[in-house]
Amino acid sequence: MNFNQSLSLFTPPQIFSGQLPQGLRVFLVNKPNLPLLSIHLVLPYGAEADSPGKAGLADLTAEMLTLGTKKRSALQLAADIDSLGAILAAHAGWDYTSLHIVGLQEDWETLLTILLEIYTEPAFPGEEFAQMKKRRLAALEQQKDESPIVADEHFQTAIFQGTPYDHPVYGSLSSLPQILGEDIQEFHAQNFLPPGSCLVFVGSLEEEKLLRWVEEKFPAVKDRRWANYAESPYAYLSTRKIILIDRPDLTQSQIRLGHLSLPHNHPDYLPFAVMNYILGGGGFSSRLMQRIRVELGYTYGIRSGLEPRKNRGPFLISTFTPTETTYACVREILEVEKKFRQEGATEEERSEAINFFVGSYPMKFETLGQIAQKVIQMEVHDLEKDYLINYPKRIANISLAEINRAAREYLHPEEMVLVIVGQAKKFRPEFEQWGEIQIID
Amino acid sequence: MNILPNFTTGKLANGLQILIGEDHTLPVVSYQVHFAAGSRYERPGLTGISHLFEHMMFKGTKEVGPEEFSRIIQANGGTLNAFTTTDNTSYYENLPSAKLELAVRLEADRLQNLQITQQTLETEREVVRSERKLRAVNTPFGLLIEQLFALAYEKHPYRWPVIGWDYDLKNLTLEDCLEYYRLFYAPNNAVVVMVGDVSAEQAYRLVEKYYGSMPPQPRPRLVIPPENTQRGEKRAIFKKVAQVSAFFAGFHVPGINHPDLLALEMLCAVLAAGRSSRFFEKFEKPGQAVEVRAEVGSPPFFTMDPGLLQIYAIAAPGTCLATLETEIWREVENLKEQLIGDAELMKAKKQLRAALLRNMQTNFFKGLLAGLYQIKTGNFQQIYALLSAYAEITPADIQRVARKYLRAENRTVVTLVPVSQREHETLGELA
């Protein structure tokens, strides 16, 4: 069947952007079809700013902002948020920290007041801090039972070793006890509203009212030299690394395989993304799914993906398979990748992938969260001003040669980090021929 | 602001029901086909067939090769998937509205012309068994929840998991699948829903064009035994390797058509929604528990037949589970003894209203809301009354439903007791 008629290119909703006199950048996207409003205060640093040995510092500091201000106790704040039917969340990610509140449009002023208050007048109550750490430690203990999470964490730590990204954002069992209340207050003061901070409004909004309010009430961006915590590009790990985490009680192995890829604003990022769709990102359209699930039946699901980041993010293939097929599964994955790298994609695969990216683009603008995410990435990842408008055209023009070059240049099947959580003793001998193995109990 | 589209309804001569909601915000549409097929329609020995069959629906027709369905939809800018629950099996494509006809045509094609073979069944059987290991056996609490339902229900099909028992999965035959296809995948057993940038009239004509010639099928003869009233607490212990202990409890509550469900949903919000909720304040905040939740589902995911309101707790390391459980039941008793204050009720109401509004952002959810209410109750119009029904709930309603349903005699509790690797090995295989 031939269903390939070309699709018209979609123009995303208009983004109004400007800079307030106090130096804060503001983005507004009006989406009036539901009475909801989402507001992000975005700060241009994330967990890469954690001090050595204090993994989790940026994220703990962000969460502490939601646990009490000089005007409201933690409980009062939580009750006020819940009474609005709103959600308040503050997290550090990689490269940025966001304080986010989403609620009903009718409460816009209260939502903004709370967001400003938690940022400018936090109380950092000692008891709240102690309880938060206790909660995190308990959650981390419990997560040892979640084999997909264990696999992800080990993979991330291994591929980013030696960079500011080499630790868990949430903190670890060893780092959390090292973080003290003073660290939090100092971190907050030191990083307060640096250049590059911005406010993002999406939803049913009255631009002028919001801008007037923000201009009147928000403090000025700190006028100082601001160096990114992870400014210089870091070295590429160019050896294979095998880490097996022994979990004798599991009947299936969690497999993670990958290496570093490209920064989001790299000119080859989009060709790499299209290439990835064909290799393993496109579900049943992908070569990995066809081979590993459909033909071999080794797994229920397999995917490869890349994560958009300011600096080089991970390229990751993830799947799971019964203990007995673990080695065969990994071997076959690498075979698929090697073959793809050598032979390249076909013109049919290219056109299908491009149709998917272009055709599904409008659906990336359905929810307030999706739109805010796009705006934040554009700003934090230094994408070109018209990135979102030009995106469909840019994708549509990606050639087969670009895709195949991306595969040759940026896929490194011989230099992968391989992490497996499962019955390590059963499949370890088969992997020994591949080199040194690190076993973690 | 009208947050729900006014659905245009229609029905073909063969019994196929059609719901169309226009929303021209973006040039996209969600196309959904919901079948009255799910684990409640199964019988012992054939558990899991509804879900396994959902996988088989991707195995191709005369025109479309195995797994090619997904490739074609994606190559036209769409995303797609399917899911099976106790009460329905649903297929959907979210795609550019210019491609609507493609989705209609492909869905209609596999409803009439599916080609499945022994070989495709064998591959998919293994894939599903692997999925079961992923979702139940190798997760911290999957088997516990299976045990909870198996214990709480003695007769009704909700006693087995949607994915089925492994032994049944191993023994399902091609004939079973073909029989299931014939009986359940009929136009008179389905609801088609479209939400998005479509004209109701044109969309209706498209469905008529591709489904109109299909004959209706005789309805399957179903005997779904109702559950006996529970007359005393049931308890079980489940041992596995784990870092922390936990319990999962279920209370029998009515199905989707019963007005008490919304009050129960609100009761769950009072107990566990948000950081000012009773459970968070008392148990999670001080680090006594990793998680304490109360859940009964939300529109449109309430179960068709009487389901379980679940209360579960994952203890923090060092917490005594028995004490934690006692304290949790104390909190539940408080709801029966004291009327909740107006402010707390107002808060829960606003939370539920805002949550529904947040979900309403996508065409996909709006389609599910209408389609699942239609397939489960035969009356999707109920969705228009949801927001006003929340608004009418009183403190006395919360107290009444707490007293009526959250009784120890109506409760089933399964406790996870962590064991060492050595003890785990002496206990035998996890299945």
C-alpha cells in the first residue's frame, strides 16, 4: 500500500519573548482553550553544579524552596497549593533548575505570588530538611529493588565519568548524609537569579497583566560574571566498558548499552535523531525492534534514544530479556548496529522517518507542559531563535547521506558502555571474551 | 468555557457506535476503537487471551504485513498503540487530521481481515510471557497485587490479572484466538471515537464507508459470576527478596455506574492527594513510609463491575510495618468518626476538578473519556455531569462512604515480607 502523500508543514504557536528592565527574560505562549496556566522560573544551572561529593545538592536546594517560606510553614504552603488544585514542583535537572507551578487561570496572581515567595523568601526550616533527607534515603533504599532504575543509574554514572554529569541528580546513599543545611542556604545564595534566568508562561493568559505584575515584583537578575558549571566539552570515553550488577533473584536481565552523543544545538543533532529513529527509536519501524523482538522474540520491547542536552547527552539502547538469552541479545543488538553503520539506511526508511517527525510535530504542542518544555530547551540549549519554526523544514531536508554519515561518525559499537542487571554469574563467562568486567553485588 | 466537546453520535446498521468530537485547535485527530473485550469476559483456562489477542491484532492482513500497521501509521506522522484492561480493549492512532482516512481504513481492515498463524502466535506468546515477567514477576510489588485480587475475589473474573496466568498463556491455542476474534471483534461490540480537527459529517461518512459492509455477529454468551459479599477480613503473606516491607489492601467498592464512586475518589484525595493530604503529612513527610496511597481510579478508568479501593504502604527501612498499618487504619477510622471540614473538602474538590482539566488538554484523553464511558456504561453522556457531581459532594457523603465501604470485614490485605537470597531459593520459583 502506498500512503505517502506529503504533509503540509506545521507552524507552532507564537512565542512572545522579551526582557524585563531587571534583566529577566520572559516567554509567553497563549493557549486559551482551557482555563489553565503554567509558570516556570528557569535558572541556568542544574545538578552539574553539585559540589564534589555532594551529589543532589542542587536538587535538594530546589526542593527545600517548596518546604516553607518566611510567611508560610511547609504545611501551610502545601495546603495553599492543594487548595488551588495546583501543582508546585522544584527540581534540578541537567543544565537547568526549574520552579514550576501549574493551576487554574483564575488563580494567576496567587500562583505567581507563591512562585516568587518560595524563591525570594525561603525559610529552609531545619526539621523539614532533616525529614526530606530521610525521605530520600528511604526512597533510594527501596529503589534498589527496581532493576530498570538501577541499570539506568549505573549507565549514566559510567558514561559521564570524569565530567560534572557523573552522579545522580537526586543524590545517593553516600552523598546525602554529607549535605548539611548550611550547604543548601549557601548554594541558594551563591546561585541566586544569575544571568540567563527566565520566566515561561504557557496557558490561558493575559500578557499585559502578567508582565506588569512580574516587572513590578520580581527582583533584578544578579549582575555578575556567570560561568557555566560545565562549559568546556569533555573527553569521549573510547573503550568498551562492561558492568554487571548481580541480582540472583531476577529472571530477566535489564540491559543498557550506549555512549555519549551530541549536544542539542550541534548541526548534526537532527540527522542523528532521524538516524536513531531508523535504528531503534521508531518502535516497530526500527531495525532493533524488527530483529530483537519480531524476528528473535528476545524481548517485549527495545528502543534506542538520545537525550537533548546543552552538552553531549547519552545515546542509549535499552531492553530486557530472560537470563538465558542475555548474551545472545546483546550480541545481536551490536550486530544490528554494526550492519546499519556499514550499510546505511535506505531511501524508504529515510522518507518514513521524516514523515513521522514532520507529521507528529503538531502533537508536540498539545499540552502546556510540552510547550513549556520546548521553550525552555530552546533557551537553555542555545538553539537558534527560530528553531521551532524552522524545525519541520530542517527535518524535511535531511538527506540520506547526512543520515548515513551520522551513523558512521557518531555510532561506536566497539566503544560502548554495557550495563546489565540480572543473574550475573550465569552470563558472565560469555562476556569475558569481550574484556574486563566489573561486577557489582 | 466549554471544556468538553459536544460529541456527535451515530450508529451504523451493523451496530457499530460512533462518537465524534470536533476540536480545531491543532491539525490533528485521535482515532480510537474500543471493544467490549477484556479480562472480565474471559474464563478460567483462557486467562490473558484478551491481552494476547491485542498483540495479535498487529500481525497483519491480506494487505498489510505483520507489524506493518505501526510502520504505516508512523510513516504518516502518527503515533499509535493499544491497551487491554479488565473491561475493554482499545486501539488508537493519534495522527495528522489529513490522514484520518488511513487510520479508519487500516482499523477496519484488521477488524475484518486479520491473518494470524501458529507461527505468529508462538512468537507473540513468548513476547507476552516476557511482558508478564517485566510487569509482575520482576517488579517489587507486581506479584503482591496479583495476590491481592486473587484473594479478594473468589468468583468474579477480576480475580485474575489482565495479562493472564503464565500456565494459561502457555496453553492458549490458535483456535482459541480465532474464536475470540470472531466473537468479540465485531462492529456491534465496538465504539469508534474521533476527537480533533475533523468535520463530524465527513468523519461519520468515512466510518460508514469502511465499516458499513461488515456484518454484525451474535453476541457472546457470557456468564460473569458476581462476587459474594465479603464477610470478614482476608490476609496473606508474600515473601520475596526486597529492601523494605509493604502491604497492599483492597476494599470492595461498586462499579463505574454507582454514584458513590465519585465520593470514594474524593475520599482518596483527602487521604492521599498532595503534600497537605493526611497520609503524606502523617506518614511520608516524617519519613516513616516511602509511600502511602489510597486509590480507586478516576474517570473514565473506574472498573465496570465492583472493583477494589486500594490502600497501600511501602515502609521506610526500620519502620515496623504492623505499627504503620495500625496507624493507617486509625486515619481511616477518623474519617468515619469525624466529618471532614469544609476547607478540606473544598481543597479535594478543586484538586479533582484541576486534575480533570489537566487531562483534558489532549484529544486522546477526551476520546478515552467518552469512549470508555460508552463501552462500559452504554451512556457516555455521564461525562458531562462529572464536574457538577464533584461539586455536590458533602462532608456527610465522605463519612457515609467511609463507613459503608472501608470496613475491616470488607478488607483484604497482602503483606510483603522481605527475605534473603538464600531463603528466596528455598521458597521455589516465582511464577
